[in-house]
Amino acid sequence: MLSDRSPEMLDCGATKDRAGPVRFAPLPREAWTEEARAVFAFWGEPGAYDNGSASNMVMTLAHHPALAMAYYGFGRHLLVASTLPVRDRELIVLRVAWLLRSAYEWHYHVGYTLNLGMGLDEIAAIGVGSAAAGWNDRDAAVLRAVEELCGQSRLSGACRLALSRHFDGRQIIDLVFTIGNYVMLSWAIAALDIELEDGIDPIGFDLRTRSGALPVARYKPGEVEDWTSSRG
């Protein structure tokens, strides 16, 4: 149980005030165990094992290394090894981020989607959803699957039929788990108050940055050696 002493460092490195909730900040250096350093280094970020990760997400999940490593194994499959083509994955992530108002996921995955060659007008249509004009049947089916699972926790027969015209069984399983993963991740970001990193020029849901600059392409972990330099 959490002590009521105020404030107190908990075993996980979070803090608790007498009258307030547990708060999670990026794991402080004095709490960097070997297990936490393995979390920092999981995605191959240069220098992360020794210096910590530049990602607030990584540094927050490092409070719980056993969970972080288990989750990252699952996440690596969805991000890198999924049978679902990457365009479909990014449609899913951005539609989930829009529906759940996950500014953190929206910021990074707009960049990843631009890196695929999608334009800003097409990304803006993801916010409108499956009913937006211009989607082909495949894209509309993917977006509709996100909307139905987020809205009613199941897929209609019509949506299943539409998906089956474009995806095999393994791909549909990957699709469902990808939707669920990014819903869970959006919940975690909100519940743990994970914020965009210092120095980031955030991309809003209107696709405008704070500075007024156009959003730019970004690299996912492992796509280039120093992928963190593109996080912007």
C-alpha cells in the first residue's frame, strides 16, 4: 500500500503528496538500475544505455522495467514485424490518436505517415474518418474498424466483410491488436501524464505546429541509425 507520508519517493520512483495522486516523471538518474537501462536501450537509441532515453515515454515506462520489456516485445511486433502493411498501421494509429485526443501519438505518427509519402490533406481526412471523401475501400474499411472498436468494442458484420476483401486472417488479427494496443497506449499516456519532450514543436490536431512551420517526416526506431534526431 502507498504511504500517506508527504511527499514520499515510492518504490517505482513516482511521488505522492498527502492530498494528491501518484505522479510519474521520467525516471530520475539515481533510480537507474541495470533493468531500467535495458529499457532505455531497447529500441537501439544511440547512447541511451549510459545517458537515458530522449523519449519521455521510455523514461516513464522505465519505472516498471518488467512491464516495459514485456510490452516492448509486443510493441516491436506491431511496429516492425506485423503482417499488416505499414500504411494500414499508420491509418490505425492516427485514427485512434484523433478519437482519443492523444497529442503525443498524433505528433509522432503524423511524422511517420509523412515519411510514407502521404500528404497533409490525406492525414487531415483521417480526423474526419471513414466517411471522408476520397478513401478507397481498403482505407475506409481500416478506419471504420477503428471507429467501431473504439465506439462499441466489436466489429459489425459489414465491417468484417469489408476487411476480408483486403486482408487475410493473420492480418485481421494484427489489425485488431494494433487498434487495441494504441488505445491502451493512449490511455497510459493520459493516465501517467506523459508529455511531449522539451524542445518539441508539437503538431496539433489541425496539423499546425506551435511555431507555424509545416510538419515534417520523422523516422521510427530503427529506420535510421540516429532516429531520435528526427523527433522534432
